[in-house]
Amino acid sequence: MPRRETELSPEETERALRNMVKQGTAAQIRVTLTESVFLVAFALLLGAPNTVIGILAAIPAVTQFLQMPAVILIERYKNRRRFNFITQLGNRFGVLLMALIPFISTLEFGIFLLMGALGIQAVFTALGSPSWNSWLKDLVPQERLGRFFAIRMAVMGIVGIIVSVFGGLFIGDWTIRNPDGIMWGYSILFFFAFLAGIIAIYYTITTPEPPMLTTHEKMSYSDLMAKPFQNKNFRNLLWFSATWGFSTGLAAPFFTVYLLVRLGLDIPIAAALAALTQLTSVIFFRFWGRLSDRLSNKSILQVTVPLFMLGTFLWTFSSIAADYNLTIPLLVIIHIFTGFSAAGVNLTSNNIGLKLSPRGQSSVFIAAKGVVAAATGTIAPILAGALADFFDLYQLSFSITWVSPTGVVVVDAYRLMGLDFILILSVIFGILALYRLAYVEEQGEVDERVVIDAIMAETRRNVKTISTVDGLRHTFEAPIKLTRKAVRRKRTKKRDDQSVDPRPAGQEDHVE
């Protein structure tokens, strides 16, 4: 992996962008099979209580502090591709350890091995994050930032949907056929995640890297680390990231626990609901990507953060819904609503950090953003786990009483118990995060009313397009286009081996 010092040509840039999409696809398989539903279900099989679930969720956050020293290594060696090869390889060993737990450990010790495996993955991921974000910052053209990440995240979302559904069906079938060896089924999933991770490494090391720009070669470590905090606007973004990280850290780790333990659903249903969220996000990634390029990331966040909080609040109605056999309809509504808002939040919260970080200093600024979010993201799930166990003993309910000559009718209107209290706390801190976002300044930002009008106009256009079935084609055209382009390039290369390329000079295939 030699180091290049010249700028990438347009053709090399397009090839690098295509590789980044393919890398994300393989990485999404690994993430889907080793995080969220399958990770929590595996931990519950090992006997993990809510407190341990919170610790598992906090491990990736606490290791984010390693991003700051990792910046120094990047600034010294200036080879992001090689650095990411090493960190991704270390991460994959952590995945392999997860796959081996049912074979090398007892049930009692397995939870400690699981925490160790997650720790290994999180450490190497944190070390690699600054170089990865800096690489993307220099690679993706500024004017295509929203569209590129919308396409990349949409492709990853489609893959996540497929993997989540088939993974859930596999575990459901395995549980029926092997009731005494359920954990072995998870081991198979984790091994497939390991193989997918190795494929992601291949696309990483074969992606051209632009020269690394820097403006602070002679700065001391302390001066370098202080730069993001001296920038007033970026400091406001750090406040938002910290508060938002605390809000999501309280609730996100326990959604799967809520489904499996509180509502008693099976893994296939939980996986299908997770896939529904991803499907909705895929459909709206392009939607939010176009709006963020036209308006601004902050403008989109000011609309999608409240919507995401509303989706979190709807979880607290699950108890009442169960009384009227409306649990599944409510969960479907929640996951669709969450997928719609999460697509905008995830896309723009990442892009705003890249956009506001000065060129040549992106690794330092993004690392600072990750570390600040890690501080609250570490505390939140551990605190939530402890509070969840505490609130299991308490319940708060509201009822409506109707008194008539024929009798008295009492109807439960609202009920909070256990994890519901944690979700309410998450919503409160989400509102506080929205307040902190107001202080962030971004070029091109507009009033929320303008965003809502643009959303309505874009929705009407999409509905009209979908009515001709063309909209669905555009939603899923990215992975098909990538496959078609790859086949075309292979055929062209084969013809080149046999004869002279018949195309005019300069006419190349591109993925827009």
C-alpha cells in the first residue's frame, strides 16, 4: 500500500467512491449481525441483566476517547489507508472471538468474553475513526456530500434489511430445530459477520487515497487537541453532540430488550421490525439527501430530531396497546416513524460535522466530536441500565373514570413502568439537544417552516412518482446501477485484452 502524493484524477475519484459504497455494504453485514437485535438477544441468552446491557452499549462509547491520540498517529504517518487496514483487521478478531464464545466458554463466563470481544472491536474502531473520516472528507466532493452519503447509506440499509430478515428467520428456525444449542446459531451468524468484515477490508485497501492535507504539522499535542474547542461554532456543535448522545444512549440500547423481554416477542419478529425501520430509512435517504444539499444539515436536524423524539415517546404506549391487542400495529407505526426521522438525523448529524470541520483539520475536529459524544454516550446506557432495574419496581398510571346510573367504567389511559421511565428521560434530553442545536451556525440554513414546506413539496412529488412505480425504481436503483457498472467494466476489460478499446478517448463509465 504505497503512499501517493498527487491528487486523484476524476476517474480515480469515481472508482474510490464506488469502492466506498461496496466497503460500506460489506461492513453493514458485519454490523447487522453483531449489533442491535442479535447482540442483545445473545447477551440475554448468556443471562445479562439490564445493567450489563447498559455496559455493553457503553463499551463502544468509552473507547471513543482513543480517537484523540489516534489523530497524532495519523498526523505523523499520513497514510490513512494503511492505518485503516490495521484497525479494521483488529476489529475482525473481536468479531471472531464472539463467534467462538459458545465453544470455548461456559455460560457464566461467556458474558465476560462477550464484553471483551466488544471491547476489542470498539478499541480498533475508535482508533480508525479519525483517519476514516478524514479520508472521506478529502475524497467526497463538497457539492456531492449529501447525495453520496444518501446513496451509500441507502445501499447499506437495503443490505441491512435483507441480512436482518434472513438472520431472524435463521435464528427462529435454528431455535426450533436445536432447542438445546441456540447459542451455536448465533455463532454461525457471527462467523458470517467475520467473513463480511474481511471483504470490507479488501475494498478498503484497494480504494485510492487522496493526499492528506494538513495545516498544523508543527503544533504541539495540547494545541492540536484544543483547536476544535477554540472554534466557537464547532464548540456549539459539540454541545449538541454531547446532549444528543446522552439522549440516544439512554434509550437505544434497550429497544430490543423492550421487544424481547417486556413485550415477549420472538427474535424473527424483532428482526423484522428492525428491518422495517431500515427499509423506511432506505426509502427516505435520497429524500433527506436532496433536501440537505438544497437547504442545510442543521435545517433538517431541526425537523427530524423532534420527529425522532416523538417516535421514542410512542414506545411508552405499548403497555396500553397490549391491553387492546394493538401492540403489533403500534410497533409497526413506531418503526416506520423512527425509520423516516432516523434517516434524516443519521445522514445530517454526520455530514454537519464533516462540513463544519476546516479542511486539513478534519481528523482533529471529527475526533473531538466523537470524544465529546463518547463522554455522555458512556454514562447514559450504564445509568439507564441501573435505572431500568430500579424502576422495574415502580408504576405510574392514569385512568379515565366514567360514572353513570348503570355503573362505573374505568379505562386505563396511560401507564409507565420499568423502561418507560427511561424513554421519557431520553425524550427530555432530546428536547434539550434541540435547544443546543439552535446555537450552531451553518451556511445555507433556513427556517423550519421552509424545511416543512420543502418536505411537503418533495413528498407530493415522490407520491406522484411512486404512483407510476418509477419512484420505487429510483429508490433501489443505486445497488442495481453499481452491479450493472461492474459487469460493464469487466466486459470492457475483457474486450481490451482482445482488441483496441472502441470508445472515444475520455469516455468513461461513472456512477453519479
